[in-house]
Amino acid sequence: MSISFDVAQSPEYAWTAWSNAGYVNISDAAGELVDNSIQSTAEQCRINTSIEDGVRYLTVEDDGKWDKITEDSKAMLTKCFSYGKLATTLKSGLNEHNAGLKQVLAYTDPENSNWLIQIKQPDGVWQLEAPYSNRMKLTKIDPMLYEGVLNSDNATFIRTLISDRQMKDLYLREQLKGINEEMLIKRLELYIRTLWMMNKKFIDGSFKIIFNNNRVFPYDLNNIDGIEKLGDHKKQYRLPLSEGSAEHMNVEIWQYRLTRGYKNKDKHPIFRCNQSSSGVCLFKYGRLVKAKIFEDIYKIACDSHMTGHLVLVNITGDSKNLPMTYQTKNNFNHTDEKLAVLYDLISKETYPRQVRPAQENKKTESELLDEFQKQKEEHNEELKEQNLYDIEREKHLDLLVDGSSMKSKDRLDMIEYNKATRTVTIIEGKLEPITPENLRQLYFYYRNVRYFCPAFEGYTVKAQFITEKNTDVEGYDAELKMIQHGEPDFKPVIKLFSNYGIYCKTD
């Protein structure tokens, strides 16, 4: 028995777009499937990685329930497997977009040829397999062919792929030398423990995550040496969306400081005692959405004396009263006015105080870039007067992707364009040596400008770092080589502020 049903999208174009959804690494994709498990009221989710005949697989299985599948289920299947919500569908929980599963499959299986979904119900097992197409077929199969291990009457099993590149991205901030499969798997487990560390069901054990056949538990900052709890530590607010409004969001705030005694034995990718990792981690329904938010909230650059400032914020409540995430759930829509209301509360309640002696006469990155911008504008004053030159700071790009207009979620430090030479240069400023992650981020901006930014169509796109310290960081050259394998024209230049007569210390 089989049920055929239609989906609205053309996979010829949609699949490629979804595969470039913007996941940072495979943990984002795995987290997306955990989101779906919690949304389905599952009590457990089993995540496994394996290598068979040289192919690395990711499988996710949970005991969540589907509506009973019958020959009359075509409308339900169309709703589930089409991309995006129907106009009549109410937003609920983190299921804001009805896009996650499709994006995960496209991201992990860009060839659209290997993924598999099995749905177990009391009366049998149904299977849906690649390729994704306009006309899909759900087939009832022999229950003995179910590939999962759960004995419950209801279960869903998903199998897809993990590429070597997606695994190595887990260690993008680390030295690539010496990494191995075991280190990468532990890193993936660490991400999973962190993504849902504020979720009440995960914390109290009513929702269990099993990773590679071992139960994992929420990452707990309260039991790590060198992390101080500040003030009241935990605060709760009922935050109105506007003055006198009955609409509100529930906000919980935990404030910490990472001291000099903090030892990052896990080599955690988010909780680090350095300047670039300081800031706010924002959770929605206990799920980490965005981390290391500093300037957007506090409206100042993070200086060295603020290192160790760490705030965890979890928001809950009626979905319509909460800021909306991007489809990848690794950021919030920066144009959502509810996000500004939340940021204002966080800033007032957790404004960073000096926790380390400031470096005397040390300029911030922002101040150095201000000087650099001023110098560039003076040098190109004649072109600027003719409207042929401009250089902008903290720039959001206007992008066009498959006919849809959108704003880039990240802001470029600086973008310089010269209409006379038809050249545009993306400039990222850093006080510290350039890391492989910085390189990867610069390439992400480069790709957006070159391929998805109509304003610069026909321009030659260049990329540049400007830094105070140009010392070799292990892994940079290897990362650049991998990027250039697919994008040979990406040739970032590294220059020093001192090359322009700009120095980090004031007189």
C-alpha cells in the first residue's frame, strides 16, 4: 500500500537553496531534528553517528507521535513535507517555519539521493525516501525492515549523511592539526548538550537525549571551577511588549563571570574566557538560538576589561509574543521589534562592569576602524564628492536569493566600494591574530556579496583583514586551501593597522 501526495516546491531549484541554508556545522542540523522531537512531545531522542563502507551516517530516532496515517492523510502529508507553513497554520513553539526537516536533508544530502524516513505506528511502518520531488510517495513496508531500535508503538527514524567538511567545521575555531574522529564526535556531543541546556524537560529528565547509545545531560555551568554566579544570579521578568500592553514574554536571566581560574577542559566552543566569547547567550524555549551577543545589546565594543562577562537568557510564552528566529534557528530576525524590547531589558539588568583592569591607553577595535574609515574617506574625497566612492560600517546587505529579497543576518565590519573601478572590498577588523573561523566568516560575506547582492553585480569582489597582530595561527593556511578549492578567486589580504599609520595605543 502506498499514498502519493504533492508538495509545492520544485526540487530542481529548491533543494540547492535549502542545502545552503546557513547552518554553521552539523550540530545545527542535528539540533533541528531534536527540535522536531520535542515539538512532537517525544520522551526520548536517539542520535547516532556511524561510518559504513567509508560513508558517514547520521540517524535520529524518537518516540513522538504522528496523526494516524491512512489513505485520507494526503492533506496532512502535503502540509508536513512542503516547505513553509500554510497561511492558516498557527505558529507554535519553535515550529515557526515548517522548514527545518527539509533543510536538514538538503544540507546533509545535497545530491538528494540517500536520505530515508520511517514512521512506525501501531498498525505498521511507513517509509519515505529520496529523492524529494513534486510528487512524493509514502509506502507501507514490512515492520521487520524498520531500522530503528525503539520498541514503542510510535517512533520516527531518519537517516541521512554527514560530510567530512561538516564534521571538520565542528573544530573551526581550533587547531586542525591532530583532530580525529573521536575528538569530533565528542565535540558534536558537547554541542548537543549545550543547544538544549536550558530546556526544562531536558533538565528534569522527562525528555532524554541518547547520543551514540549513551544518555547525555544538559551542560551545567554551575558546577565548573572558575565560574562565579553574580548578584541574584537568576532573575525572572514578565516583559510587556509595549507600555501598558497585556502582551508579554517571560524572561529568565542568569548572570555569570568567568574568572582567571576558569579552565575550559572541554574546550567548549561558546563558553570561553576571552574577549570575543563574552556576552549574552539567548535561548528560546530552552533552545540556544544565538550566543556571544555583546555590541548589539550593550551598544559598546567589548574591551579586555569585560572579558568573562556571561549572561544566559531564556524566553518563553505565547509564540506570537516572542522574537522570531531565522529558519536555521541559529539567529533571530534582527528586524523583529520584540527583539529590541528584549535587548533593552537585558542591557539594563546585566550591563557589564569592569571585571579586569583595563589596558591603559588601549584603543578598541571600533575606535581603530573609525580611524581607518576616516583616513579612507579623506584619501578618496574627490571620488566621494562625485558619488563614485563610499565606505560603510556595520553594514547589513540587501540580498536576493531565488527571487526572494532578504537582509543579511550578520553585519559586515566595513564595506568599501568604488564605482569608478567597479570594485567592492569587504573589510574585517581584528585586534587578535586571524583564526580559521575568522577566515570562514569572511568567506561567507564574500560569497553573499559576489553571488547574492544585486547592488554589486558586475563588481570585482575583494576581501581584506585589518589587524593589530599578524602572527601565524595554525590551521589558517589549511582552511584557506580548502575554501579556494571551490572558490579560487577568494584571495583575502591581511594588513596591519600600523600599515596605515594607525596604532592601538593612544599617546
